[in-house]
Amino acid sequence: MAQKILLTGGAGFIGSHTYVALKNAGFDAVILDNFSNARRDVTDRLEVITGTPVTCIEGDVLSESLLDRIFADHDIAAVIHFAAQKAVGESVEKPLEYLNTNIAGLYALLRSMRRAEVFRLVFSSSATVYGQPDHLPVNETAGRSFNNPYGFTKLVCEQSLEQIAASDDRWAFGVLRYFNPVGAHETGLIGEDPNDIPNNLVPYIAKVATGELARLSVWGNDYDTPDGTGIRDYIHVMDLAKGHVQSLDALLTSGAGHVVNLGTGTGYSVLEVLQAYERACGHTLPYRIAPRRAGDVACVYGDTRLAKQILGFKAELGLDEMCASSWNWVARRKNT
Ligand code: WQD
């Protein structure tokens, strides 16, 4: 009997790709999503990709009665918690909403899990907790900080999980610090699908490539980097999804918690990403140099050794595959 995993926020960008990776790995899965940042038809597309019906419950992770009902109706072995708000800029404008969804939402989930005696959780964290690291590549022992409410919520959630695990050894948490997830499933049926003008680089470039947006604004070219633009560790969303399955396997077999970076260990600049996307879409993409964006760091990319050692994780897909899969997704979406 396949072990069943609850994916909170499972209809979103990372969640939907992880759903596919879980099914490919022989797990069963239940999605809980309030569709605040996902389209309802993603479940139809997941059924096409996996060839099996999708169990998706519409609702909010803050609803403990709904969570209790899900645990009563389904024999859940573990939870992967994606349901959170994640736009850095928006978090500055709406800190209370981010605190409530991201922190109170985790606490509601943990209380319901405890009542159901489910003690395995994979938590979606972020390299944003590193701020601007003192040393690169940044490893998991680096100091943590925050410079916006979004980053604050990720840090508080990580520290809350540390306190809970230390107090009760029934719990085991897989804390995954994502770098910059980009790209799309090879079918082009699922991908990053922001509701409005994208904050993040690659979905913004994608809309320039389709003509939906006029040009990219490069936020600063006066950083201390080879071409002056910001450097990040971009990771293909399917590699990231694979990392979640490996984290889950580790929790379910060894019962040992872990905190690991999920990145490639390679940093690319904004202009290098733009050039890669030009190769993917086959035409040049207009841009302008604009002032730096508040809160941005110059350069961050991950040390990937611990994820390899603990989970056997290694990202396989490169920047050109990330951009080609993104272009395949947006070009297909524009034509449907
Ligand atoms: C990347 C680079 C920008 C847009 C954030 C969160 C992180 C994760 C990913 C959730 C930077 C530059 C961007 C644009 C640009 N979120 N840029 N023009 O800020 O590294 O990470 O999103 O999991 O937690 O912190 O990602 O894609 O916004 O920016 O020049 O229109 O692209 O300055 O150098 P970021 P990003």
C-alpha cells in the first residue's frame, strides 16, 4: 500500500512539481490548497501528467477543523508544508498577513498533526534566512538573519521547529532551504504561474519573452560581481521536487531530522540568466539598467555538500534546461 503524503499548498509552483515527483516515486498524495496563488485547473493537468486521479481539498491551512478532518479521512504518513506567502516585496506591505499565514499556519498544522499522531514534516524554507552571507558558497552553519517580513517568517518557523524537535523526540523535521527555484515540468503542462506582475526574475523574463511585458528592469549593475548584476543560485524546480522526495524518504526511514540547502552550488548573474533565456526563446530580450531593489543582496549561492551527504541529493539540470523548460511552459500557456 503506497504511503500517503499531505501536501499543503500542493497546487502551487513547487507543490505541484513535488506532487509529480512523489507519484513517480510510488507515493500517494493529498493536496490541500486555498488557491490564493494557484489555478484550479492545475489538478486536471496533474491528472494528465500522472495518469491518476488527484485528491485535492480546497481550504486553508489555518483551519484546524479541516486539517483534523483530512487526517481522519486519510492515513497520512507525513506532511510536506508548502502553504505560505512568498513575495518579499509584498511582505513589506502586508506584514500581518505574512505573519499569520506563514507562522500561525505552521502552528495550526503542527497542532493538528500532533492530534493525529503524525510527526514527520518537510518544511519549505529559503536561503533568504542567510541574508548576505559572510562566506560563499553558504553552508547550513552560516548565521541567519532577515531583512524583510517574509525572511522573518521563515526564520521564526525554522527556530520554532528546532524548539519543538528538541522538546519531543517523536517529531522529525526536514528543513529545506531553497535557493532560486525556476523552470517547469518537461510536458509544459505545469510551471510557475504568478497571478500578477512577477516579482521574481525568471517569470518576469518569461513574460518579456512572450511579449506580455515590454522589457526587463535589471535592478542594479553596480554590485561587486563580474558584470555588476546580482548573482543567485538558480535550481530547476524538478531537481527541487526530487530533493523533497529524498528528504521524505530520509524522515520515513531513519526518523532523523535534517536542515539542508537545496541549490546547485553555481551562481549566475541577472545578465547571464537573460542571455540563457534568449538562447531558449530564440530572440533577443529588451532590458534597461534600473536602480538597485531595496533588500537585495549582491551574491548568494549554496554549499551543496550536506544535502548530498545526508539525502544523496545532487541537482542535475543546468541553467539552459531551466530556461528551455520555462519557455516551453509559457509559450504553451500563451497558446491555450
Ligand atoms: C533574483 C535576482 C534581483 C527581478 C526571492 C526570495 C527567495 C525566493 C526567491 C521564495 C536579484 C534580480 C529580479 C527583476 C531583476 N522566494 N531581478 N529584475 O530576490 O533572489 O529571492 O525569490 O521562495 O526566498 O528571497 O529572487 O528572482 O526576485 O531576484 O534584476 O525584475 O534578479 O535583483 O539579483 P531573490 P528574484
